[in-house]
Amino acid sequence: MRHRVARLADLPEAGGYRVVVAGREVALFRRGDRVHALDGICPHREGLLAYGERRGGVAYCPLHAWGFDLESGRCTDPDRVSVDTFRVRVEGGEVWIEL
């Protein structure tokens, strides 16, 4: 199901943007006109990923700096876990995700 979650203009370039969709925490990260959506809770200590920073194609948890690839959701350390990613569309300046 598709959900309108934000306006593109509201998303910061460097950090994340927190939304709750159908009761689920989701972290949005903008790279130019492209937006990525990840499960919003870090599996390590439940840090909110939207409050972390983005460097290149990686979002970092604000608690212990675990990095998650924006495309795959995989932790940048191969011994660690991953988070879910969600399909995103930007239409007419509005950000939509599919859960």
C-alpha cells in the first residue's frame, strides 16, 4: 500500500527525516531529488535512524554509529544485521512510500 509521507522540500540534505507510517517507524534520507526509506529503528540499541546523519550512501545510527546502506539496508560491517528498505516515489514534490 502506498502512503504519502512528506514533501521533498521538507527533507534535509545531510540528515534523516522521521515518519511513522501505519504504526511503523521509517527514516527518510534525501540525496538530491532521490529519497531512500529505511526501517527507522537500529537493531543494535533501537536508536532512531532518522536522527542520525547521512554520509554518501550510508545512514548512521545516532547512538553507536552503525552504518546502513541506503540501497540495501545492509549494515556496513558484514558481521552485523540489516534493516528493511521501502520503495519510494517522488511525484509532484510529494514523497510516497510502499509498505
